Amino acid sequence: MIEAVLLIAFGGPTAPDEIRPFLRNVARGRAVPAARLEEVAHHYERMPGGRSPLNELTVRQARALAETLAADGPALPVFVGMRNWHPYLHETLAEMAGQGIRRALGIILSPLRTEASWERYLRDVAEARAQTPTAPEVVFAPAWFEHPQFVAAAADRCRRALDEVPPGERAATPLVFTAHSVPVPMAEASPYVADFAAAAGAVAAALGRARWSLAYQSRSGSPRDRWLEPDVNDVLKELARQGAPHVVVVPLGFVCDHVEVLYDLDVEARATAATVGLMLHRAAAVNDHPDFIAALADLVRRHVAEGDAARAGQARAPSSTTQSTPRPSPSSSARFPQPPETRVSEGASGPPGPRPPSPGETAPTRRRGRR
């Protein structure tokens, strides 16, 4: 039985003097030129307060989730653990252990699955548990990229951006969904592109939109390597060549309006659009949208219900070896079914090896979000 929820995110600097230490941490084990790190540091410095809003937004998500669970059950504390900055996963696990928590449901705040945005989080939690005495067991919620309430939240954000388009031009305005680009070999070894296409298709269907496309952003690797394309800036140029006066860009692969959204889209992509005479309207990320929080709460409730059903089945079973058959979660794509939970203490504790390029900030926070 779970006793708490752990939201797992990327992490981000919360003050100007944290920017470069944070970026060195992210680049650890990778041959990232110092000039590139300095370039990215300037992106952070251009943000209000010289920090990433990722941690603050993740704390808001955690607090909203805790309030929803307290109101409608099950009432559980919600913690936040980060991969690359405070509160690090091991710090949060130690705090949870100090409060006597023995088992937690981990929710990875990344909608799309690839090695860097999903599997690495599993390894990082396993490693954090290994270095934390009495750390609680952590089981994981399944993928949620097609969860109806996540789709509803993204569709509502998109609808609000469409409202900025003049009514007479709204129906023909194309939608461009974006996600972080990753190396092609990494993408081919995962359901990343399929997850992205399925989520975007679900949002477009919810809005009744026929004109939409996928694009990738925030590439950070060597120009000699193959990364997912098309780049969002190239898509914007092509739409302008086709005569589109407006476009709505939807950062569907990100759950927070953090720096890679605020700079790569709001600064760089917007400048590209202005250069080619295209009016860019950017949909907000889901952030703490009530429907997204409801989706997270539903993941918790489904896990609790499945655990209750499994325990009831074991109580009725004639022998202790009888187990219920795992069912794919309704929030996972039917093309990629998986059991309702993955135990990090089983087969996920090996060393991660060299760190490949990360798909960016997938969510962070400063302190745990607990009621």
C-alpha cells in the first residue's frame, strides 16, 4: 500500500548563482563545450529573476495534487524529487524515510518515453535509494501521454491560444506541436515519436482540428549527429511559404513553461516567425491546469484501486503463488501496454554509464509540495 506520492522532475536553478553549477551538473559526463554551456547560461539569465520557473511550477503541481487528494481521496502527502538540482531525489527520499514512509508511488513528469526522459529517471531513483538508508520503496505509475484529462488540459491551453487569432482566420490556423529533439538512435529504440504523435492526435481531435503537425525543438548535440526533425523554426518558415498568416505552437512534450519553452519558443521561434511574416501564438504548457492535476490524481487512485484489488485477490487465493494478471493502464497507449507499476528495486540499479544528451527540463521544484 502506498503512503505517499513522489513527483519526479528534471530540476532547475532557482537563483542566478545556481545557473552555472546546475548546467555543469546537467553536462556531467558529456563532452559539452564550455561555450555552449555559457550560451545556455545566458538563456537562463534572461528569465525573470535569473532563474528557471521549473521548480516553482512543479511545487505548484505537487501542492495542487495534494489538495485534490485531500479533498477527494486518498489523502496522501506529495513530495518532489529532482534529478539535477535541489531537492535531489536522495534528499527527498531521506526526508520521506525520516517521516516513516515505506512505499511511494513515483510519477515521472515527462509525457513522452525515451531513454533520457523515462528510463534514466528509473535508474536515478534506484541509485538514490541505494545511497539513502531506509529509503522507501518506489513503484511507478504508467505512461500518461494519452490520459483523457492530460489531453483535455493541453486542448484547453491550445484553445486559449486560438482565441488570440482573429475569428475569421481561426479555422484555417495550423497547430504545431513541439517536443524536445533527441538523437535518432535514441528515438528509434523507444516509443518517443509514437507517444508524441498519439498525444498530439488526441489533442487535435479534441479540438476538431485537421491541420496540425509535429516539430522538434531545443536540439543540443553535434551537427554531425542525426537528431529528430523537422526543427520548429523550419516548420514556421514552411508555413509562411504556404501563406499561413497565423500559427499556434503547442509545447506538448513539456509539462512546465520552463526555459526551453520561454526562450527557445518565445524568443527564438517567435523571432523566426516575425522574420517570415508569421504571427506566432504560443499555447501555455499544462503547468498546474486543473485537468492535468486531475490526471495525476487519477493515476494515484487507479494505482490504489489496483493494489486493493490485488490484495483482495490474494486473500481469496488458495495459495500464495496466485497473482492477479497485470492490466495495461487506461492512460497508456494500447500499442505499448505495460504493468501498472515498475519496481525500481528490481533490475534497475546498474550504473547509468555516460550521460547522453538530455531532452531538457522535464520538470523541477525547490521544496517538496506537501500539505
